[in-house]
Amino acid sequence: MPGENEKKKPKILIVEDELIVATNIENQLSKIGYEVFASVDSGEEAIRLAQEAKPDLALMDIKLTGNMDGIETAQHLYEHLHIPVVFLTAYMDNETLQRAKTASPYGYILKPFDINKLYTTLEIALHKHETEKKLK
């Protein structure tokens, strides 16, 4: 039985079109204390699940299966559902970066990722989002 002082594990939604990569991310997140409640490969599925389950954060690739890319999906999650997004992607060209900024991401991590960088970025993103909610 969890003690009163124990923090609940943040629920993370992984949005990644490559199954092997998604599985690796899920395993890494579990090791560092996060709960992965779902891993999906399309923006449409991410939005559907996010509406139902309200994750604490979405970890988003830019290239996805389906009609929406990760940037469009991130914009929807943030603007309509107030879910913060951290991009985890192999894309580092300036055009993609400029488009990604329009989604107001809470972080942008390049693959292959370092687990310590991922952990630090997620913790800062979750803290920033929680602080913003309290201020509203």
C-alpha cells in the first residue's frame, strides 16, 4: 500500500511510429519511475487516448503513421487538452525545428537519446506544466 508521502508516477503517452523504438522508450521510462499508460503510432490515436485518459505528458516523435504528424498532434494535445509535449525525434533540421516551436513543446530531444537527458527534460517539463496550472 503506497504511503501518503509517495508521489504518484507520472503517466506518459508515447507517440512513436517504430515499434522497436517505442518498446525501448517504454522500458527506459519504466526504469526511471514513469508509468507508460499507452504507446501509439498515430496522431489520431494519440488524441483519442489522451481525451480518455488525460496523461501527464506526451513523448512525441515527429514522423508518425496516419494523416497527422507529431507537430500537428502536439499542437492539438496542448491547445485543446492542455497536455504538455516533449519531442523525441531524429529530425534536427532547422525547418522541422521551426515548425516544432509552433507547438509550444516543453522539450526537444534528439535520438538516439541519453536516459539522463530524457529524465531531466521530463522532470523539468512536468514541473513547468504543474506550475503553470497552479498559476491559472
